[in-house]
Amino acid sequence: MGKTTDAVQFSQLVDMFSPAAVLEEVKNIFINSYPVGRFETFRKVFADFMRLYDGKYPGFHACNTHYHDKMHSTDALLAMARLIDGHNSAHKKIPVRLAKLGLIAAIFHDAGFIKSVHDLKGTGAKYTLTHVDRSIHFVKVYFRKNGFTAKEARAVANMILCTEMSLPVEKIRFSGPGERKVGLMLGAADLLGQMASRCYLERLLVLYREFREAHIKGYSSELELLHKTLGFSKYIDNRLAVTLEGVDKNVRVHFRKRYRINKDFYRESMEKQLAYLKDTVLTNPDKYRAYLRRTK
């Protein structure tokens, strides 16, 4: 159960630098709602995810993007598990099939950044503008090779589309309201996982390098990206509340149930990060890097 006082720090709940620790926590959350035996499918998928990002999966290089990396995916995965758990505690339980597909969608939602073995130029960051379609292609091939149905592949594809912020949700052809709800959760988990990360601000410097390789316009320097992050956060608040229909509120239910703490750790962490960015980092533009040294 862990600590149960308000003094507990978000980063103390799970070692986010350990994929094994994240997987164990996801399993513990999953079995609150579903039979433990139903988790084995995802455990096998997670092993393939590790092989993919470590360069041990046939046909692919290791991940060489340092913002959209293994930890970014496991951050999103744990946020997804928490959202599902919170929903199940407050509403009608999501069917186990959709819950498992949601976890798979979370762990593979950025697989499109991984380069094939035939791609020898640059890093996967060059696929920033096309990575969602590439992720969906990877999932469809992976599902076909591993005994999943075409319907399941379409469901995961629709969920991954919810992480594409330029695509209106109403244009995604969900097969039903349950699939749509899980898709909205993935859209929220992708944002919560990265923006509440203990190292989010430091990782923005890496994101700037990825944007440069992808020729993303609008950011002439690291400092400009940091400045624009404040405005971006307001856009994200609206996306979470309106476009994604407030599904992020389910995490508070999860934390209240699991740790007996009535707190949204994700929102609290995001607010602290932005306050530090505004009041400390950006008030020292000549030496902003000196204030961004946290790696763990």
C-alpha cells in the first residue's frame, strides 16, 4: 500500500526510472479490477516493448530519441493504468479486453519514433510529424504476427489517434463508447505522464533538439521553447478539460483509493513544474541551464 500521509512525494510512489517497477505497479493496479491471469498477455507485450526500445527486436534499431524514449512510454503507461483504475472505482467497469488494449496502446503509442534497421540517417526524431501513423503501422503488423484480431488492431489504432493533438476526436471512427472512453484516457495519459515527470523541464532541452531535427517551426532556441511551454500548458488544460472530457480527473479517485490521499498528484506536479519554470528558470535567462540539472 505504501505511505498514506500527505507528506508522501509523487516521485516516491514508483521508481519511474525502472521499467520493471512500473510494470509491477501496473499489474498491481490491473488486478484491483480484473483477474491476474488476464494480465499475462500484456506482460508478453511489455517484454516485446523492452526488446524494441533496446534494439533487440528484429528489424529495428534501438530507440535513439531521448525525449520520446522508453521512460516517456512507461510514464504514459502508468498514467493510463491509473486512469482506468480511477474510472473503474467511480463508474461502470471498463471491459477487461478494452483495458488491456488501452495498456498496449499506451506502451506502443510512440513506437513510430523507432527506426528500421535499413534507416541509417539521423534519429527517430525526424519522424515527429508522422510518428502517430508510423506507430499505428507498427501495431497493425505486430498484432497480425502475434495472434491479435484485426478488430483489436483497429481499436488500438483509434486509441493512439487520440494522442494526435491536431486531429479532432470527433473524426476518429470508434467502434463504440467504451473504445472512445479508453482512447480519451490515452490522450490524457500521454500528456499527464510527460508533463508531471520529475525531469520534465530538463527533458524539454532534449525535446528542442528533436524539434530541430524534425524541422518543427516556431522554436528558435531552447529558451524560446521554455517560454512557450507556459502558453502550451494553458492549451493542455483546455484539451484535458474539453477535448478529452475531463477523464484526467479519474487519477484523483485512484490515488484516494490506493494511497488514501485525496490528491491529484499529476496536477500538483505539473503546477509545481510550471511555477518553477516561470519564477526561477525564466527569470534567469542568461544561466537558465544552471537551474535545470535534475536527472532523477
